[in-house]
Amino acid sequence: MGKGRKKTPDNIKIIRGTFRDDRANKNVPTPDNDVARSPSWLPVEAREYFGVLKERLDGINLASRTYTEMLAMAAQRLAEIEHLNKIIFKEGQTYISTKLDKNGEPVVDMVKPHPAVAQRSEAMRHLQSLLSEFGLSPAAVGKVSVSDASKKAENPYKKYKNA
């Protein structure tokens, strides 16, 4: 049985103006003030995407070191999608598989989907989920509205932007 709707984080409730102190978790951990840095294990191809995502998250105050691994997964998925797109562009979305009879003679040609198509689809599905967690999808961003007070608030990660 499912757990129902995901809990809306308190920082989103504050932005929306729906935060209620009596319902807030008093022991909720706060994100680290240090900015996320690309982990050493992240492939070179994904590091550029890590920087792009970090910059976008900086704009909504989520570029914290606390979220490094999630950010790295999203960057790695973006790099995988780019790699799979190149394969699909070069080799096509389908391939021909020839069925042979018991003597090894070709009997019928079958058109099959290229394995890279399914891999890309799975990577895109996972990436969409990760981006939604960060509020970087149209549906997720539509759930948040920014008040004038939060627009004027200083970004605590801004001083690390060029780090």
C-alpha cells in the first residue's frame, strides 16, 4: 500500500505562505551552507552538466553540498542520455535481426528496437524524477509561488557561486 502524497518541504511552504509553525518538524535537519562540488567519482562527461545544474539550483537556493549526490546522479543521467542519443543517431532506433533455420540458412528478417532506445528511455524517466525532486520541472515549479519577501532574500550560497 502506498504512503500517499509526498510531504511538502517546509522551505517550499514558507515560499508559498502556507507554513504553519504548529505542524512543522522542530528537528528537521538544515542543508549545509557549503556549495556542492563535483565528486571525484563523477565521469568527466557529466561534470559540465553538474555545473549547469548547480547554477540553476543556486537560483532557487538548493545548491547546497547536502544535495551533492542527487545532483551528481542527475548530471550522470544527462551525460548518459547524450551518449545514448549519439548511438541512436548513428545506428538508428531499430536493427535487423535475421532468424536462421536449423541448417544455418537465413529464414526471416525481424526488425527489433535498438537496446539504446530502452536505455535512453529509462535514463530520461529517472532524470525526470530527479529534476522533479529539485523542483526543476514545469509541474514541480508550478506548485511553488514566490512571495515578494522571498524574492528579496539573500541567497546564502551566492558567495560560493564561483568556487
